[in-house]
Amino acid sequence: QVQLVESGGGLVQAGGSLRLSCAAFGTIFNIHVMNWYRQAPGKQRELVATMSSSGTTIYADSAKGRFTISRDYARNTVYLQMNSLKPEDTAVYYCNIKGFLINELDYWGKGTLVTVSS
């Protein structure tokens, strides 16, 4: 059984940095994309950053130039480095990994809360 466990959230002042981690436990077959989403209070979940299996990255406009998604194959972990944080970055951040084995596999973590104070 696959589990994704996020960590690294917390309270930070505006302008500060945090690095979120998403550790994958178990085997995910044929990973083709890894994503970080976020959901702010009262808002819909939005895609923040994505990385394909080939290493191509795409960022939401709100994250460009400030956030970086990366992967450590040896540690089976996906990261989201967040710099120059703003109060509007306050949200629960979720890790999502999609793989494929006959059908698409879609795994989600439970989220980690990031709070940015002004």
C-alpha cells in the first residue's frame, strides 16, 4: 500500500522560506508526474508545481520565480522549496503522485499547513 507523507509546513513571516517534503512509502509503478497542490481557506484546490518523469517542471504564475519542485530518487521524496513567501501563500499543501499500471494510479498525501504572517 502506498502512502505519501508531507512535512515541512509551519508558520513563517512574509519574505521567509520553507521546504516541503513528500516522502513516498511503497512502490508506485511508472510514475509519470509529481505535483504539489494547495488549498487556501474558502478556495478551491489549485496546482502549484508539477514535475514530469523526464524532469520537466511547470509552475503556476503565482509560484514562478519563487517555488522550486525537485525530486530525490534515492530518498523517494519530492520537495517544494518556497522562497519569498507571501501571506497569500497560506494554505494546506498537498503532494500528489500519478503512476500507471493497467490504469492510472493517483496518490495523495494528507497535506501540510503553511501559514505566512504579514
